[in-house]
Amino acid sequence: MLRLFVWCFSVLLGVAHAQDFTRSHALIMHGEPALAADFAHFDYVNPEAPKQGTVTFDATGTYDTFNPFIVKGNSVAGIGRIYDTLLTSNPDEAFTQYGLLAETIDLAEDYTWVRFNLRSEARFHDGHPLRAEDVVFTFNTLIEEGAPFYRAYYGNVVKVEAEGELAVRFTFKDGSNRELPLILGQLPVLPKHYWADKEFNKADLTRPLGSGPYQIDSFDAGRSIRYALVQDYWGKDLAVNMGRNNFAQINYEYYRDSSVALEAFKAGRIDYRLETSAKDWATAYTGPQFDSGEVQTVSLENHNPQGMQSFAFNTRRDKFSDIRVRQALGLMFDFEWTNQQLFYGAYNRSESYFAASELAATGLPSEGELALLKPFKAQLPEALFTQPFQLDKTRGDGNLRPQMRKALAL
């Protein structure tokens, strides 16, 4: 009778433990995913897009290895296209990922572990099935032999284990890092059987084996590489892949520096270029092809949330510990003149850590914000409740005398 009671109690405990997680087709930091489990494709894609054509990108410098996971060597551009990850992002959603190699995800309610349930149809390019042991192998190999970055990136993971052929579970130190399950979802999965007789931390041009939509077609060592669409790619009909991976071939051409790559773009050798220099955008996109309209420059207004760039003071130093000193230094930064003279008026000044998003603070605190702030009012500056935050603006003519007087007074 006692044994029966112990057995029943153990079963009840097992049932309770089995229900302490949520199973879903997606992982999200907050709230619910925008797309249901039976979604057909991401909203931004054209699911009928043909699979054809060639696109050429530029890359800077050179390369000498196809292994992007180690310290040695310069890894080739675009190599990530040959690997599938456990999850994939939807660009229309922040901090949201949907299953790619993983069909479903089990997330502990206290965020102390996550389980990825793999798709049985997943295959590497050689036809070998992709299984949980490959995920475990990948994680352990990156930690033990990969770049030091991985040991820090996955530092809160204490254990990874295969639970059968199609399930792999990651256990965490604690549940404080709510982003860690999403980070693990980005894990590219390597084939255990392929690396069994190879040296992982060797930097060379041995063609690696992946499971992704592209594979290496040809290359000129250090100068160029061509990727070809895998015709029998196992995941081509998944909802997360519909309307994506449409180019039949993707090329990367290497150039010495950005200025040479720009000339290659103007000559028609490069199909797409991301310009990061305000000066070049304002002055370098000229020539016959622009005059004739063959190449057109169009400015599109950007409504995406922006990353934060700033000068930060070390407030642990006495010279910066007084807020008035920091305010005075801020007054002496002539953003308006700098933007016009050095950056051709291309920039907007950041006034929030969350610029161009709904999280950016504007005006005085709202009623909801006050409810959060009031318990800490004694620890916060009084001006937070009485004065809207606003950076000082100069005339942009290089004359800072008004700002100098304010700074000296502070």
C-alpha cells in the first residue's frame, strides 16, 4: 500500500512538473506573437516570388577561411547562408522568433530552461538527418573550441542535453535572463557526423557542410565567392521561408576598401550597396550614370527605432560626478554646427535611449509613468516631474557664447 502511494505521488509530481512550461510555435520577449501557429508566410514577403537571378554584393579586404566560428583567419562573407538556425526572426516584430529547425519550443514558466523540438524532416545537404545530437555537438564545440565570444554569449547555460532524437533542452543558471532563450534560438546547427574526423579550429578553405538554403558553388580564394540556391532544400516550403531566399545565385566580390567598392558599384559590378558615410552620400554619388537616370538616389524616411550613440561620462571620477559639470559640457557640444559642416545635415540628434520608438520619453511623465516613478521620487531629480527634458540647440554658426555663459554659470 505504501509503495502504491509513493508511486501515485511520484506520478502526480511528474504531471505537475510536465505542466510548468508553455509550448509554442514562437518565442517572444513580451506579450504574444503576431502570427498564429498556422500562418502561411511572413506579411512582408511575396510568397509567389520566382527563384531566379543573380545578385552581387561587395565585401572589404580578403578571406582565408570558411569557418566563421573560430578566432583564426578571416571568415568569408555570406557563409551564414549555408546554415539553418533553431529559430528565425520576423523583421516586422521586435524580440520575436519563429521555429525553423525547431517545430515547437517549450519554455519554462520561470525561464530556467528551454526545449527545442526539432522537425523530423530537417536534413543536411548530404541528406543526413539533422537531430538533437547535432545541436548538442554544436553548442559544446562552440563553447570548447570556438571563439571566446561564445563562452560569454552562452555563459548562463549550465547544461545542454538531447532528450531523444528530436528534442534538446538547455538549462540555465537562473531565470533572470529572459532574452537567453531567444539567443539560443539563433544557434546555427553544425553536422556532428561531418566534423567527426576533422579539426574544428583549423582555418582553411575546406567546404563546410550545412543545412541552409544556400551552399558554396564556386570561389576565387580571397577575391570572391558564389553561393547557389539548394534546389532540394528541405525547408523551402516552411511558412518562415515562403517568399524568401529568392536569388538563384548570390555573389560577394572583395575590394580593398570602401572607396574602391563604391567605384565598383558606380561601374555596375555591384548590385546593392549600403552607404554609411554621410559625406560620400552627399558628394560621391555623381557621374554619367546618375545624370542619365540609370542610377537614381532616393532618400526614404526611416521610422525604425534607432540605436543609441553618445558620449558617456565616467561619473565615478570626481570631475564628472557633479551633474552641473556634465550639463555644462553638454552645452558646449555644438551638434547643429557639427551636423551641417561635417555630416552634411544627415543626422538627427538622439534625445532618448529609445529614439523613434514608443518607448521614447516626451514631455512630462504621463499618468501611467507617474505611477511607476512616484515610489522612487525621493531618489529622482525634481526636474523630472516639472520640466520636460530638452537638449539645448545652437544657431549652427559656430558661435557658442550664449552656451558658454550658461556653462560657466553652472
